[in-house]
Amino acid sequence: MRQHQSLTALRAFEAVSRLRSFSAAAEELRVTRPAISKQIALLESDMGCALLTRLRKEVDLTPGGNDLFLALKQAFELIHSTTEAVIRRAKQGQHLRVLACRDFASSWLASHVGTFLVANPGISMEITSEKSGTFRLDEDFDFRIFCRTKGDKVYGGFEETHLCHWIDMLVCTESFATSYLYNGHKACDAPYLVNERYDIWEEYCALAGIDSGGPRRHQTRFDETTLCLSVAASGGGMTIGDSFLALPAIRTGELIVPYKIGLVCEDYYGMFKPQGRLATPASRKFEAWLHGAIKAHEAMVLQMLAEKGIRVIEHPKSKSEDATGKTSRASMPEHFQPVRPQNPSVRNSVPQRALLEWR
């Protein structure tokens, strides 16, 4: 039979170990010092080993005591964060907390979530943006949405749902293309704006069949794609934009896609939920809305790119793996299946100011 230690004794031991003082622990727990000593003695007796080394004015931990303290510290912190989350949800009712990577939060979620809130007036939301992959495990969020790459760290305690891939495109202003890309100019000579955490220039050129003319000669580095796009929109360079971040500027003509080719990225957006947590009516509605809104966005993206003569090709690694390790395309909606290039040996360049088609 499993032996259970007294929770009172464990709490007393954790307090003494953390504060390194019997008196301070007694004051924190609002009991007498002899009561703390009695609980520690009972715990040591039950466990059959010394947990503390008692000096005149100091308290130290034995190796076994240190192991127990570290485990209790983690357990009590989890209990505290969980009770706080339960209390918060009880007070706030249908309130959702979402943590999302900065690019996704600022460029797409912020401009679309209003439709969800208007359709569900009883639900309130708190959306926090963070650098991609920063899970903030010490905080309670109903959903976490991040850019994911195959091989990224898998965090325990979460259920991951695949949301979508995106389409990467080289973008710049019309005037920039005229000065640096048309009329025989080589792309390698043009000022390039690169996200230092997402530099796919060479891969993009190779898979899209673009002859860049050689290694990049002029580049400026940023830590966010949105910054690259802002500079590109001002005419300060060309960059790789995607179908979430760059689409509004492409739609209005603020940015153009000079090579008329979009590449489905092998990376994807994933959504994480606390494992084992029962879904609330609010969380179920938000999750259903998010999947539907992204599906509609993907359909709109393909239609708009087709209208602008932009050909979408598939990344050879943009397939996902299910739980069994088998590859599948189920993670990409059927309408989002791009056309494979018929002749990948052909190389594209922009010697003339004309639409380039993948032949």
C-alpha cells in the first residue's frame, strides 16, 4: 500500500528548508516553533532518515532533505498556480488567455479576433505577444500559438494542434524592383532585409528556381519579420514575407512579388493547450473559430495570389507527421494544396519587366 506523508509535516519542512529557520517557518505558517519541530521530527521518523542538520543559528539540508525540498518546492508552486487559475476562471467567467508569437499576434490575430468577440459578446480575452517559442511555463494560458519547426523542443504537459503552413514570397516596392531587379539587374546586388531567426533566401531561390546571381552582397539584419516588412514597404530593401504578415501590403499594392512565386514553408503554426484540462464553452468556441478563420484565410490567400499571377509551389518537406510518425497532408486543407512545378530544372530571373510564370 502506498504510504502517504502528512501534508502538514511536508508543508512545515518546505517552509523551514526555504527560510532556513524554524522561527521564520513558524511565523509564516502561524503556529508555534515547537509545533514546527514536532512535525519535522515526525516526518524524519516516517522517512527513516535525517532531513535537516540543526546548527545553533542555522539550518542546513542533508542530501536527502535537499532532494525532498526541491520536489516539494515544485509541487507547491504547481498547487499555487493551479488554485490561482481556478479562482481566476471562477471570477472572470468566460475569459480566455492566449499567448502568441509576436508576428502572428500583431499581424493576423489582432486584425481578426474582433469578429470572434462580436459574435460572442459574453466572452472576454487577454492576448499576450511573446518571442516565438517562449512558453512562459510559470503562467496560466488557455492557448499558446507559436511558429514551429520540425525538431523543435516538445514541452510536456501540453497537447499540440497543427494550425497551418504559410506561403513565403520575396517582396519589395515597385520602385525598388525597377531600380534593383528589372532590366538585367541581379538580385544578389540588391539590399536585402533578413530576419536573423528565419533566413531562407538560398533555399527559397533554389526551390523556386530563381537565379539570384550569387551570394548576397548587401544585407541588414533584424530580429522580427514585421520589421523587415516595414523597411521593405518604405523602399529600403527586399525581404521574404509570408501569407500572414505580408498579405495586406501585397493586396493594396504597397508591396509587390516581383518573381511571381510563392513557396509553401515547411514550418507551421501550432496551438498548445494544457494537457488534461477540460474545455470550457468559451475555449471550445474560440478553438472552432480559429480553425475556421484560418481555413477561410488560406482560401482567400490562394485566390488573391492567383489573381495577381503568383504561382504557389510546394516545399518538399512541408508534410506533417501524425502521432504514428507517418507523413500526411491532413494538416493542410485540401484547398491549400499548391501546384507542384512541372519542370524544376528551369531557372527564373527578371531581365524584363514582365510577369514570370513557372513553366
